[in-house]
Amino acid sequence: MKTLQKLLFLVLIYQSIPALVKAQAGIPLKSQNPDKSFSFAGLPDRFECSYSAVRQLFAAGVNDEISLPLTRNLRFNGIVATKIQRDSNVLSVNIFSSNFPGTFLNISLVRNADNSEKIIGRFLNPKNGDVMLIEQEKNLFYITKDLQKYVLTECPLPSAMGKDSDL
């Protein structure tokens, strides 16, 4: 009798294996994002950026024009759309580009409890497949390219974000 019980148990396990393997396959996606073009294809994957140039972005006011040098021959030009003091320790600025159509820069200045500052930011065009991230390592700033799908999920932008609702 015990042998029959063991045999039935093994048959039950054997029959449940396909269901367990199928459950591990993951959730099928309802839609696939098509491959998008790249805004920043002509730029290096990682390059240094001037601290003083990045820091000056926080001194600009709403509707001010800015020009941030990216490489020796290329600048990110734009107009400050919003400047928001999220709380006493975080100041964020959104800049819409005039020379990279549909691209904006979101950059934040974070003051730590010890009065040190950390700056983080990203260049983003929702219609394109790449982003550039501003990263701080000690006292140096680097701009690094990455694929958009690894940085943020797709979501529609509200039409009130700017003049060009298509971004």
C-alpha cells in the first residue's frame, strides 16, 4: 500500500511540473514598444561636464534662456520652464531644449543634512529611445548615455507640460 501511495505521489508531481515551469515564464506583455530613434547618438557614452556650468542652471529663473556645454562643439540650449522648491532641501529645474527638439532636462539640487550638495539630472525625449543622466562622482560631473527603457517606464505626458504637446 505504501508503495502505491509513493507511486501516486510521484505521478502527481510529474503531472504538475509543466504547470510549474509555465508559471515561471513570466507575464506576457500586452504590447511591445517599437525600437525608437536616438537623440544623442552622436555623443560619447560617457563624458565629463563642467561643475560650474551645471551649478549655474539653478540660478536661472523661469523663461530664462540657458546654454549648457556638453562637449567641445555641442551645447544644450533651452528655456527654463519650471523652477520648483520641493522642500527646503530640494530644488528642481525643468528646461525645454531649443536645439534638441522635444527634449527636456530635469535637474535637481539636493542639500544633505551636513550641508553638502548633490546634483542629479536627466535629459529626456519621450519619443526617443535614449536618455542622458547627469551623475556626480566626488567633485566631478559626468553625463552618461543609457537606454530609456532602463531608466523609466513609458507614460503619456500631460499637455500642460509645454507649448509642444507632442514632445
